Amino acid sequence: MYYNRRVAYYTLGCKLNFSETSAISRSLQDNGYTKVDFSELADFYVVNTCSVTENADKKCKQIVKQAKKTNPDAKVIIIGCYAQLKPEEIASIKGVDLVLGANEKFKLHEHLENIEELSNKKLIAGAIKEVSFYSEAYSFGERTRSFVKVQDGCDYFCSFCTIPLARGRSRSASVEKTLALVEEVAKTKVKEIVLTGVNIGDFGKSEDGKKRGSENFYQLIQALDKVSGIERFRISSIEPNLLRSNIIEFVAKSNHFVPHFHIPLQSGSDLLLQKMRRKYDTSLYRKRIEKIKSLMPHCCIGVDVIVGFPGESDEEFAKTLDFLKELDVSYLHVFTYSERANTKAVLMGEVVPLEKRRERSKILRILSEKKKRAFYSQFIGTEQNVLLEAENEEDRMFGFTENYIKVSLPYNEDLVNTIQRVRLDEISNSGVVKASLVLNESWV
């Protein structure tokens, strides 16, 4: 076991990656390593990669260069989705010492014990079908909230996506084990938990990919709602076909699950949804939105959209634009389609020119800003509960309401990681709502 060997971490991509980096960091600390900031001198630099877009791949190379500039003698280890998908490509990057695939990243401390023996780059990334275990994870360090992993992998194989190839089949721990993990987090100062995974609505499959009895996501959130010590639970992205009525109805009456959903759409064209191999159509998606809003008019709804998918003609893009304009949703996450090796979409032809992809992306981002401001404006003058964070910018602190409105207040260190009752006063030029305290003597 090493003592006082310093390890720095850099995480690219999703909330799931952040939860796993945190879990790996705690494992190394338990084995005698010291965590330091990525900008500091370290003995090991660990980069947890994403490979959703080509930009994430390029970012990995930049981070490796940055690490070696800080300490040329340090060892650089690459883990994560990019490491599983393209291990040989990563191993060829100047400065990389070790590449660990999905089956090996949670055994990082074992590999570091022997890393000094490496004379050349070492690549350990087996076939993704060999991944046959589930590793629990949660982020810790930011007192306010924790990203808790409740599921991993995906069985859907959408035509644009490489995630099943990077993370393997859908799997999760049992409700009982997940509940125990959340109760562990509840013992910290964390006030909010964000449930995360690759396809969290598919919760309930064991490590061999088979259904674990009758367990499902609905049963999980019912159990979590009874955990004491956590003020808020937030559901991260959930597929519309898996966001069933009983889940929506439960959140509407829940004591701790907040009125906020993020529901991938990807396209408002049924033709493109079929080509993407999505498991719903626009009619089902619309019904989900209408169901949510009928029970929770104040609910915040975020939407993922892909522009420039093969075959997205001007007519099909117009269908997406019109569909989104009609929907009562609050903001968009817009992704510009990029070709990914080993996906069905890359073989489809009907390529949309890059310039047109960028133009459509800009159009939807403008729409997103309009949607967000329209949503925020409904609540100006109302009182809301806000969980305040440590972030300090120009002597102001920030936080989110239950329904995900970002607000700012004059900075007060005593209010960090507390839930305060505030009045929403006005939307600033930056899109953040300026607020003022209503009650400051009853801190939570």
C-alpha cells in the first residue's frame, strides 16, 4: 500500500461519470492515496472519459497534455467510455501510461500498486460483453448534492449511440442495496440526491441482464421517499417510454421527489425516431408531457434533442421545431449529431452538411432560451424554497428551487447548504433569477 502518493482526477461527461470518479477516489484514499486538485502536482493523473461526441475525445488529449505539463514524471491513467471504445487509440496518445476498460476501472488501486513496473503503455480493456458486475457509486465533496448511481448500461442500441458498447448491458443493484447506499449518503451533510445512470427507468435487472423479480424504478423511488436525512430527490434523464403514469403520479404527491423531469426526445419527427431506433413516437411523448403538466403545472421539464441526424431534411427538422414550440417544456439540451464508429447511423447515408447542423443547433438553442425565460417568468413574484450553494460570483450565491429555477442572492456564508424561503424578484440579463430572503431565521 502507498501512503501520501498524490492522485488528481479530471472527469468528462455525465453525472454518472462524476459519481464513479468520486467512488474510485474514495477507494484510493482508503488504500493510502491522497486526493489533490488536477492543477496541482500529483504522482498520478486519472482522466475519466466520455465518448458521446467527438469533442469529448479531443478534450481527453488536451487533458493528458495538461497533466504532463504540470508534472512530466507523473503517470497518466485513462478510464471511462472512451477507454473502453477506443483503447488502442488512447494508448497511442503521447503521455498516456495506462488504459483501463469498463471491467478494470474500479480496480484502479490494484493497478497503481504495479504501475512502476510498466516499461511501456499498458492497455487493459476486455470485450464489453465480459462486463458482468455492478459497482455502486455516489459523488461526494460538494456538500449540497450528491449524484447517486442507481443503474448502469443499456440494452436499447439506438442507432446513434455507442454507450451500450462502452458500458455493457443494463444492470443495477437491488432496491435493498440501493437504499442502503442512499442511507449512507444521508449520513453526510448532503441535502439533495440526484438519481443517475445510463437508463435509470430500466432499473431492476441483475448483473446477468435478467429481471430481478418484480423490482422496478417505481418501487425504488417509493422506498427512497421514506429515507430520512435527505430533503430532496431529483430524477435525472429518464426515457419517455419508461416514465410511466405511476411514476409521474407518485412524484406529484411525494414529500421529497421534486417536480423536475429531464426526458429525451431526440427528434420531433416520427420518421427519424424510427431511424434512431427509439422506443416511442411523438404521440406518446406528448402524452407524457400533458400528464406531468396536468398534475404539476409548476413542473420543470428538460428535453434532449439531436439535430443533423442522417436523413433530417428541412421538412423533418421543421417537424421537430414545430413540435417543440407546441410542447409545454422548460429548456432544451441540444446536441449536434456527430458520426460515431460502430453505430448503425454512420452507415445510413443522407448526411446533413455540418454547416446546416450548426445552423439548426443555433435555432434550437435560441428556442431553449425563450422557453426557459417563459418558464421562469411564471414564478416572478412568488415565494419558493431554494437550496443554496457555496459558489461565489461577484459577491452573489446561487441555488435552485425545487422546480429547477436558478436563483441568486447576496452572498452569505452562513446560508451555504441551507434551504431558504425566497421571493423571486426579476430575471437578470444572464438568465438567472434575482431573489431576496423571506425568512432567514428558520434555516433548515
